[in-house]
Amino acid sequence: MDYSLVNLFSIILLFLGLLGTVIPVLPGLLLSLCGVLIYKFGTSNDLPMIYIWIFSILTIISMILNYVIPARTNRKYGGTRWGSIGSVIGTIVGLFFPPFGFFIGMLLGVFVGELLHDANDKKKALNSVKGAFVGFIFGTGFNFMVGLAMLIVVLIDIF
């Protein structure tokens, strides 16, 4: 098999994975990890196995943090379970309104969920939205940095 096609396919997966770290429709780091694995085992390269282990562990950590970070930041900023449920519903509805619908839907969902819980406390609802935003930024930033590291390691190894 031609290694240049495997390299191209790996790089495409890595770019799609990097894009997927900010767009929740794509499975982000999983695509990037697949790109690294295809590159490692589909070509004759010198990429050490330690990179495979590190990127696999970071992907697993990221998958866990995607659930933990928003819940922690939501709670830290005074949010309730209602805001968390609203966030999930808002994100799902927002996916039908690309490109930023998922993000706006998430924030509106948190706000509406908190208002359904306590309609008189708009300040608490806004604080919960702030917490959801901070959680989103932390989670997305971590995912983006790991995906970028995967892409850079493969590109350096290719060239």
C-alpha cells in the first residue's frame, strides 16, 4: 500500500479531530487518536509507542473531564441539577442550528433550566450560565491542546 495515502488519510483524520474539539457533532479526540493510530500502524515510521500510550491516556482523561468539568463549574457558580439538564437539552436542540447553535443552546438551556427551578433568582441563573461557559472553555481548551499535540507530533514525524 502507498504510504503517502495513509499519511494523507491520517492527517485528514487529525484535522477533522481538531475541528471536532470545538464542534460537538464530530467526535474530536477520538478521530485524532484514530489518525495517530493509522499513522503509527499503517506506515513504516519512527513514531515511538510512548506517544500512542500518552495520547490514549489523554483521550480517556478528556472523555472523563468532559462530564466532570461542566458539573463542577456549574456547582461552583451556584448552579443546580435543573441547569445541567437544561444544558444538555439546549445543546441537543442547538445542534440543529449550526455553526454556533450548540453553544448558544447550551447557555440558554442552563439559563432556562435555572429559571424553571427558581424563577425569582435571575442572578443565580446568570451565575450558572457563567459556570457553564467557564466549564466549556476549560474542556474545549484541553481537548484542543491534546488534538493539536497529536497533529504536531505526526506532522513532525512525517517531515
